[in-house]
Amino acid sequence: MKLLKFSILLLSVSLLAACGKKPKASQINIKSNEFFELKVGNTAIIPEDKFKLTFTGVPEDSRCPKFVTCIQEGQIKMTFVAVIDGKSQPPVELVRKPSDKRPATADIGAYKIQVYDITPERENGKQLNPADYKARMTVKKAQMADKAEEK
């Protein structure tokens, strides 16, 4: 009987301890100037450059829902935070409209981040979970980005 009580107590303590832990956000290794997808809360890393970029959130999504006719197309705002060589950089906010032909772009230190697309699309009457947002993007060193734009 004592063994059963002890087992139940041990199990209860283990479950309580597990509830207090937050799951670690995913990290992906990327290469400069290559496309990748990054979900909200996740971090992209260029290991050789000691560059980390975290997609911190979507503070605004006013895009017109699919299958709905809207007067304005709306826009989506995305926020990112970078750490370069161990030093935190100021947060960056990018704005993208569905009709944009060029990527939403921001410079962070010697890097240029570009968001080409963000999913999912809004649906009428459906609330999107912030964790479902995924940005299709690139990170380029500024000198690489300048050479690519010259072509």
C-alpha cells in the first residue's frame, strides 16, 4: 500500500513538473541567400555567421479573407528579432500586402531579410492560430544582396 501511495505521489510530482516547462521553440540551420520557411516562435540560424533570426509574431493581419470581395486588400505585419555575434538587434517589423510583387525587406546589421510570402490565408469567420503563420523568406549578407539586385 505504501508503495502504491509513493508511486502515485511520484507520478503527480512528475506531471506537475512537466506542466511548468515550456516546449523549446524549433531552430533550423539555414544558408545565406537560400529560401526557407520560418514559423512564428521559431529561429533560423546561419551558424558560420553567428546569425539568429526569430519570427516573433504577427501583430496585424487585415488581409481580405479568401472567397470574399473586399474594398481594400489589407496587409499583414510581421515582427522579427535578430541576434548577430551574440548581440541582440532592435526588433524589425515588415509589412506585406497581397498584391506586392516584391518581397517585404528589412536590413538588420550587415544582413537583409526578405519575406516573399506568408501563409495561411485568412478565411471568413475563422480565427487563425498565431503559431500557424509561416513566412517563406531569405536572409542575405548585405554585399550578397547588393550583387543580386544589380543583376
